[in-house]
Amino acid sequence: MSEPRPDVRNSDIGRAYTELARITRRASIRARGSESILSVVDQSLVDFVVQHEGCMAIDIARYLRLNRSTISRQLSGLLAAGLIRTVDGGTGNAKPLVATDAGRAALDRSVQLHRDALDERLASWSDDDIALLAGLLERLGAADEAGLPMPGRPATS
């Protein structure tokens, strides 16, 4: 096996970053172009609530490493739109959140639009290439999420 070359590795990481940023930007543009799709931020928040039913705004703020007031503003829009709702429990103003049927449907439509766009772009790829891409992205996602504070997981210092 050849000796690793830091300049090549650095260049390849730069290329990967550039492509991931472009793909994310295009997804944001695609979301703005359709009223039937959630914004990237709204999709992320509704998805978080679906994945972590009963979470609270503080859980989302910790996970995204954002100020609680920023998350509260975003969530108030989703509450007003009827995409999420609060349920009994919690203390004071801290109320558990769940997605409504309308929120789940909006999330499903939004995800489907992005999946359709991805399917279109991968139409000429081999099954092996798609499997390789999926596996590498899962690996990247797992490494990225490892240190994030999740509801039900003790916060790391």
C-alpha cells in the first residue's frame, strides 16, 4: 500500500465538502420553488419531531446548537401552520412536541420531492454505485451524529 499523501487527502476532502455544499444549496433552491414542499429548515424540524416524539424545543436547540429563542421562533411557525402540536407534560413553558397528521403528510411530500430529484440524478448509475454512495453517506452521517446531544441520551461535556 502506498504512503498517504496529505495534499491529495486535503484536496479530496475539499472536493467532497464543495459537492455536499452544492447539493444542499440546490435542495434549498428546490424547496423554495414549490409550495408543496417544506423549507429545508422546516423539514429538518418536523423530521426531528417525528423521529423524537415528545421532544421539547430545548432538545432541538441542543441538537442543532442554536439558541432556544431561534428554535422557538421556527417552531411557532410550525405550530401556527398545524404541522406540529404540543402535548401534555413538561414543566412551565416547556411542552413536549409531536407531529400532526398534516405535518407528517407535509414531511412525506417534501421528502418524496427530494427523493424524486435524487432518483432522477442517479438514473444512469449502477446499483453497485448507488449502494456504495448510500453506505459511504451512512458512514459519514454516523460519524457526524456521534457527539450530538439527542433526547434520551446524556449530554456529553
